Amino acid sequence: LKASQAKTPIKMVPPATTSTMNFIPLLFLTLTLFFPSSISQNFSAPGPVTPDHACTFTTDPSFCQSLLPSESLSNFYGYGRYLIKKSLQQSATFSSLINETIRDKAALTPRAAAALEDCLLLSELTTDFLVNSLSTLDSCDSTSLAQDQADLVHTLMSGIVTNQRTCLDALTQASFLQRGHKLYAPLMNGSQLYSVSLAMLTNSWAFRHRKAVDPGRKLLDDLRVGSDGAPAWVNRNIFHFAAGRRMALQTVGSVVVAQDGSGNYRTISEAIAAAPANDGSNGYYVINVKAGVYQEYVTIPKTKKYIMMVGDGMGKTVITGNRNVVDGYTTFNSATL
């Protein structure tokens, strides 16, 4: 990991993990599409400020000041990168503690065990998001940052805050997390750290130059487009625009799921399990799901990217289930997809 490139770099603490980013949930990818501004817009970083001044713009100035070296001098970008590295350490520590707790299954209720499994998954995703955020910031220097890069980092860091809150809710619902438990302090400190990190980055130059959002706008009004008229997020190696602006999708494979046996698979989960670990360089792996009510819980591993599922239409292709908190499931684990 590269050190901060601020004028007087602050000391960087190396992260405790080198996990690589393999998966970003579709929700977070979708959110990046709707931030306003031009795809090519860059911003210059402001001059260095003291940690006390930088922390006044965060959600918890006192906690923020306890994290940053008191004698350091950097800009919001440098402090943000430093906090992301601290967050990586925190995420790795929390994952280890969860693993230790789960191993003592005899002391856990079924609800507590389920909540801890959710927290472990969310913590691993948090580590992936942090690694990807840091990699994105490291791809540019300390004087300029493209708006689409800022949008990606903002989306990932927002997702991390959500992951932490979801874990807290799950453990609380399971009546497992009590003050004094070994997970309590790391979870609370992590929540504060991630919120402060997000606030620090939000106050860096790229985020502060966002356009004011019109509350009456349509979401597609904010969709950034490139010089060819295609959405900014489109991978030009996968999508091709022909005459009339019709978009053709490049695929690496296509299968059909049909409950009557007329397709390649009878369930969506079977099709997911057989899907390749696609890196997206050659196109999408398409799963066509025929009309029917599929009573299953579909999980897409983070190693399987660029999977596209296409149904027969609203009310025709339905994925349903019957999990609920009353029966011992967590809210997070009740989703069918």
C-alpha cells in the first residue's frame, strides 16, 4: 500500500489484511450510476490542515482526533486514506473475533449463531470494500481525483457503514450483544471509525464539489454518459452500440432455468452453482429464468461476477420464500436473493 502523497505525509499504519475485492452487491453498483456531474470532471485538492480542523467536519470530532497523529499535517484526502487503513485493521480484528466466537457453538443459541454468521459475511465484505476503496484512491495522486472514482469510493464506504449497522441489528435481535462482551467494543468502535472515515472523505475536494440535487428530478436525469452516448458505467468490451442506439450485450454463456425440465436447470441455485468464475472481460453469463414461482433462496458467491438473470416479466418469474425472524432467521438472511 502506498503512503499518503500529501505535502507532509502522515504516518500510515499497514493494514492487517490483503484481501482483494471480488464482489460488490448490485445495489451498490447501481447507486453509483446516479451521482450528478460529468464523467471526466476532476478536482484539485485543498491545502493541508491540522487534524483538529479536519475532524470538526466528521460525525464524532473527539473520536476522530484520537485516531489521527496529533502532530501530522495533511489534507482531507490524506487523512481519509489514513482512516481507511485504520478501518482495514479494525475489520480484520473484528472478523477474527467473530470466528473465535462462532467456534464455541455449544454456548450459542441458534439465533445468536445465525446472527454471527451474518456478521462474519458482512465483515468480510467490509474488508473487500475497504481494499477496493484504497486501491481506487491509490490509483490517483493527491492533487486530482476523477468524479467517478469519488462516486465509487463514496458508495463503498456508505455500504461499509450499512454492513456494520446490519450486524449490530442482527446481534441485538438475537439478544446476544451485551455491554462488556468481547465483540461489543470492537463493533461500536468500528461503527464510529467507519462513519468518521466516510465523513472525512465526503469533505475532501471531489465530494464537496457535487452539484445540488433537485428533489424533483428523475433518477435517469443524473445518469452520466460518455462521448459515445453510452452510460458511464458501461464496459465497452461488453456492450456495443449500433445504429439507432440499440445496445447489444456480449455474453460468455447463456443457460435456461425452467421448472418443467425444458431448460438446462430446474432451479436458479443450480444454475448459479454451475456458473463460471467470470471476470467480465468477455461479457456476461446470462441465466434466463422462465415463468414460474421458484421457492428458493439464491446466493451468488462473490467470486462469481457479471452474472445476469433475466426473467419472463413482472409477476411471471417469482422467487419466494417463507423465512422470518419469528422462526429464528435473521432479517438479513430472510431475503430470497
